[in-house]
Amino acid sequence: MAHTKAGGSTQNGRDSQPKYLGIKLYAGQKALPGSILVRQRGTAINAGINVRRGNDDTLYAIKEGVVRYTLSRRSSFNGKTAKRHIVSVVSSA
């Protein structure tokens, strides 16, 4: 007699919600106090002038100005140099 075995449960069907990470304000754009500049996991981009880092590594502006992204070289304690991306908010006046 023809029959079908028990189907069981699938291993698919799960997906996490999007986190909407990334750069929110690009270089040259105007930032207001409290504006989110970068949403990130870890510190791929570091905070510069007039920028603070939140508990979830989000970078936000503390003063009004224009967003600037720079690349700097920092030397470590063992003499190795590493490139660091820095975001700053500079006065527009």
C-alpha cells in the first residue's frame, strides 16, 4: 500500500531582523547635535572632534557642523602602524 513517511520539521524558516547598520551621514553633509553619523558593530570608524561613541558603538554628533571623514596612521606599542578611519564634525562657519 502506498503511503508517505512523516514529514518532520524543516531547518529553514528563521531569519533575523535587519539592523540597518552603516554610514548615515556622509562627508560634506550637515550634522545637528545628536545626529547619528555611523551605526556599527565594533569600532571600524573612530570618533573624532565633536563626535561621541554610544554603548552600541554608534557614532553621533555633539555639535552642529559639517561631517568630515579622515584616515590617520596610529602606531601601536610594538611599533606597528595601523590605519584608522576617523569621523569628525567641524564648524561650518
